Amino acid sequence: MRTRSKPRSIASRLILFFTLATALLLVLGLGVFYSLVVRHALAEDNAVLGDKISALGADLHESGPQLFAEELNARQTGDRAPYWIRALDSEGHILSETPGMQRLLPPSVFPTAQTWTASVRNRKDYRTKGKLFSLVAVGQESGAQAYILQVAQDRSSDERVERNFAVLFVIVLSGSILASALIAIIVTKRGLRPLGEMTQSLGRIGPTHLKERVIPADWPRELQPLAIAFDDMLERLDDSFTRLSQFSADLAHELRTPVANMMGEAQVALTRERTAAEYRETIESTIDECERLSRIVDNLLFVARADAAREPIARKRFDARAAAEKIAAFYQALADELNVSISCTGDGYLYADPNLFERAVGNLLDK
């Protein structure tokens, strides 16, 4: 059998949604910021690379290939050079290059020669021996000769900066998410505190304290409908308890008279020896009282069902004078003890439930 999981609390849902929303906003914001920084750094590198190519082309054009080669061979840059430069003739033969460039960046890895603006735009990224290079090849003329300049920009330091920035991005994002979760917990607990106070207030309400009310005006606007609903429920419960208490009192009052009559007749019959006719009369009277009790029980059951709106009223036409005389005869003995006279006058017919009519008139006489 599959067990039913417990529903999540409102607090946990609010914390989860707030944290997810904050995380989404942080990812979008920091992601855009990271993208802008990386693009800006790349644009600066491309601008610097373009300026470098333009300067090299101007130097080659002014000084000539021989002097340019001597200046290039004279550079002792080592493996940490920011730029690696090679000059080729039109047939692809190496005229000069940065010392050690052949070992690290052979001519074959460079793209085909283009104009300097197109070469920067279509640069080629190449990774070797743990380093990242941006490779460009530019066609250049000096006098009547055509030359090719191959330039490699070492972007390893920029890549490390981007990597460190990405790590910082993850750290800031993780810390911000944890901080947002902590803030969500604090805010949610403070925001749901009125619910806890309402729970404590309702916990004090019992059968003997149904007159207490939640007082909606003291609660936040979102909880006022709930407080009003609770007050209405308490009002209905109070009314139901009052009616139940009244019903119990009426029940005891209704049952007391027939029981007292039966006990009195039985006690009188046992005071001395009686004839069979007298015992029969006592038994018949007891049977009448039992029938009376049965009718009371039926009527009370009807009233309970009528309160629950489950029982229709059975109306019929009957003689009101005869029904009233029957009720008066039943209460005559009790009236004689209280020195009260009961008389029935007039004639008429009623369209109602005879049992309910008898109960209503009997209640009036009893009071």
C-alpha cells in the first residue's frame, strides 16, 4: 500500500518559493553581469590585438622586412610573452619570428591570411600546453613584396581571471541563496505569527467558553475573513448548545408528569387489597401513561429530525374541539391539585399535525 505523504506547511512553501524566486533573480542578474564583464574583456583584448596588428603592419611597411626581422629576432620574451609574432613571405617561408614560436605555435595552426579588421573579427582560439591563444593572420605589403604576419595573443591570464570570476560568481550566488533562505525563514515566521496567536486563542474556547470571540479587527487584513468565519461558527455552536440544554430540560419536564402519574397510581394500588376490577383499572391507566410516554418520545424524535430538516410535517384536517378536550382531560388531575379549572369552548377544524398540536397545547397547559 502506498503511504500518503504529509502535506507541506504554509511556512515551508513560502520559504521554498521565496528562495527559488530569489535564486532565479540572482542567477539572471549575476549571469548578465558575468556575460557583460566577459564580453567587455574580450572586446578590449580584440581592440588591443587590432592595434597591435596595425602597428606591426606599419612597422613592416616603413622599416622593411630585413630590419623588421632583426628587431623581431632580437626580442627575448620567453614563454610568457603576451604576443608571439611571425613574418612569412608570399610563398609561406618563415622570414622571422619570436624566439621559440616554432615549438609552441607552428604556422599550420594559424588561419588563412585576411585583412586586419576581418582577421580580428574571425580570430581563432587555440589551446596548447595549458595556454590559450587567439590566432590571427594578416596579409601585408612592403614595397612590391607581399608578406603574411601571424600574431598570437596569449589569453591565458584572461582565462584565469574569467575562471576566478566564475568561482566568485558561484560563491556569491550560494551565499546569497543561503542568506535569502535565512531571511525567508525569519520573515515567514514573523508573518505567520498571527496564525499561531489565533490558534492559541481558539484553543482556549471550550463548551463553557463559547461566548468568547476572536475579534476580527485585531488581526491582519488577510486573516480577518477567517476570524469572522470562526466567530460565526462559535455563534452557531453557542446557539446549538443552548438549544440542546433547553431540549434536555424540556425532555425531563415532559417525562416527569407521566412517570409521576404511574408511580402515584401504583403506590395507591399497593396501599391495600384491591379487587380485580380496580387492578385492571390501574393497569389500564398505566397503559395510557405508557402510551403517553411513547407519544412524547415519538414527538421528541420528530422534533430532533425536524431540526435537522429530514422529516416532513404530516398535516391533516381534524376537530380542534375534540383534540382540546382530550388534552384538557389529561391535565385535569394536575389542574385539580393546583386549584385550576380547565374549560373548552367553541368549535372548529384545523389543518395541521395532530401530534404537534397536542404537544403545543400541552406545553402551554404545563407552563
